[in-house]
Amino acid sequence: MSRLVVVSNRVAVPGESRAGGLAVGLQAALQERGGVWFGWSGRSVQGESGDMHEQSESNIRYITMDLSKKDLDSYYNGFSNRTLWPLLHFRLDLIDYDRSKREGYWRVNALFADKLAPLLREDDTVWIHDYHLIPLAALLRERGIGCRIGFFLHVPVPSADLIQALPDHRALFSTLYSYDLLGFQTRRDVDRFQSYARLFGGGRLIDANWIQASDGRRVRTSAFPIGIDTAHIARQARTATSNKPVRALRQSLENRKLAIGVDRLDYSKGLPERFHGFEHYLRRYPQQKGSMTYLQIAPVSRGSVNEYRKLRMELEQLAGHINGGHAEADWTPLRYVNQNYAHSTLTGFYREAAVGLVTPLRDGMNLVAKEYVASQNPDDPGVLVLSLLAGAADELKQALLVNPHDLDGVADAIATAANMPRAERIERWRAMFEHLSVHDINRWRRDYLQALEGLH
């Protein structure tokens, strides 16, 4: 079995919190076969980029690289998060077209390639993750690296005409042909990338899974929907019912039902629309007034970016408006919280919630939806209200699927979820839980690596 080299923007180094399912899955893959995890250290330094750090634990080497403040601003805060993130989430109106940021993105990817290439062996399997590192395989090939290299995109792929709105789009996206395997979250994402390759990207479709570049190189494209550590989350949620914060939440509800949303504070998550949808529920179903409390947890992310500051202010105003119009002396309909909670506490909160609200405007997968299902009490499960525009909707078909822009539809789904008979709730939950138990995080990484290593 060849050595595995994982490359991602951030690295889950020993001693750091590894709550995220992706970190758990990649860690397991590396432990199984030994290898290297390479990426940015998380530090921004005053001088030049490129200082390296190494830690080892059992058979894994963790190698990280510092970035200068200037490189971090252009590569990460700039092109990755202010250009590619909105583009890949279908938001042309939010794209920053600053060319210097694009140059910084290429400069840092080239630096990654310079530092990584000498560490690689001819028989390594290299697995590169996400939109921060799109051109990395092409840059490694230029440096003489011939081993197998795969890429996995965790976010959605927009339609071809949106991608072509990015200046020099072909220079960037045609570098994906340097990989051996391109993994996407859903078949829709595969189809949209293939359409782009055919229409604007200089590629030719050979069949449903293969693209040929103009130089004759072939790349396989397939869907690998990412899973969660289902069994672990189910155990964690069971145990969390006695946690102090979970007990306090339960007592504060005073036997009212709980609806919960947990999202990073990001415009792709559809939080203003969700708040409006909940307000429509309060208006459309006055007979249910006072019977449900909606808790929205939204930790602040990218707080220095103007769009995120504006979103936070908008949500604070909306929460005040909704509570001002509907609260009573002994009941506040909407609780809006910006703080972080331990992952174990969140799974306990999910288990308490009769309704899980996961209504992004666009999402590659959305693991909160899966974690909500995994956390439920099998004897009395809650109901998931899920956006059609999240990748998870392809798998969790027993959820109440909604268009997040259709506020009345969201309101109706909340009311349906709140009043669904227990037998129907159990039937829906069981089908979703069984799917998540089979298609978990370990199945995802095994399927991906088998596909990559099965290529000639």
C-alpha cells in the first residue's frame, strides 16, 4: 500500500481540536497506511512566507508552512474567500475581481508546490482538498511529480456560464486536468463541471466519467458524497443529554418544542431567509403560537470581511423585529446566539430539537443535516427540514425538502414537522439513519482512495 500524502489549507496537528468529521476521516486514512499531512500552519508572520514546521505522531508526519500577512490576505482572505467562495456558491454579485489577489493565490500555490515536491516519492498517493488549492497538481507536475494525485472539492460547482464570468477562468480551472481523479459531492456537481469543461474549459467528454484535455491527458470525474462518523455522533448525542448546557436548554424551554439551526455565519447559509420563513410560520399558524422556540446558533466567521459584518447586523435587526412582534411575557420565539459550543454539546442540542432547520441557499453537502439525523432519539426522533439546494438533499430524501427562497413553503414545513405523528417521524428517521450508517465518513474516504488507486 503506497504512502498517503494529504494536502489541505489547514492541518489538524496533534494537540489541536479535531471535532470536524473531515479531520477524523483523513486522520484515519493516514493512520491506516502512514503518511504526511501538509498545509498552512495557521500562522501569519511579519517576514517572508515559507518557514516550515514538523510534528510526528505514530506513523504520520504533520508538515506546515507559515504565510506572510500579505500572502495570507491575497491567497486566503482575498482570492479564496472573496472570489472563489462566492463564485462557487453562485453569487456573482459578491465577487472581488482584484487581480492582485489572484496573483497572490497563484504565488502561494506555487510556494506550496515548491515545499511539497521534494517531500514526495514516485509511489505516493497525493490527495488535495478544496478550492484553496485548485492549481496545485499542475504546479507539482511542472516540478516533475508523476505520482497519483487526486482532488476533492467540498463546495458546489456552479453552472458553466457563471464560471466563465471569472476573468482568466480557463487558466485556473483547466489546471484541474492535471489530476488523476476529481471528486465532487454530488452527481449534479460532476455534470456542471463536465459542462464547463466542454463549453468553455477546452475539454472533451469521453463518457459519463472521463474528460480529455486538449493535450490528450485524461481525468476521471466522480461523485463521492462526504459522510459523518455516524455511530460516534449517535453515541455522543446520547451521552450529551446529561450535559449541563443541554439540561439547562431543556429546562428553559418549559416543555415547548425546540427548532434548531446551527450554521457558520455566512451568506450561503440562507439565514435571513430562514428568519423570515420562521416569521411566516408564526403569522400563518397563530394557533401554534407559543408552542415552539427557535434557537439559531451562528458563530461568527471571517468577521473582518464587510459582507459578513453586514450579515451579522441584518440578523440582529431581524431577530429583534421578530421577537418584538411576536414575543410574550413568558416566551421569546427566536433565540439568536453567536457563540461557539463544544461539538458534544451541539449533538445534545440536536437531540432535544423536534425540528432541525437546515436551509442553505447553496451548499456542497451540509454535514449539520446529517449530524442532526444521527443525533436523534430513535424512539422519538425530530424532523429535518432541508433545503433542496444542499448536496445532502440527494441522500436525505425522507427529510421535508424545501426551497429556501419560498418563505411560505418553509413556514408550512416547520408546521408539518412540529405536528408530524410519531410513527411517521420514526419511519422517516430510520431510513435516513440507515443510509448514514452505511455511507459514513470512513466509507467516503475508502471509496475515494480505492477509485484513485484503481486508475492506471
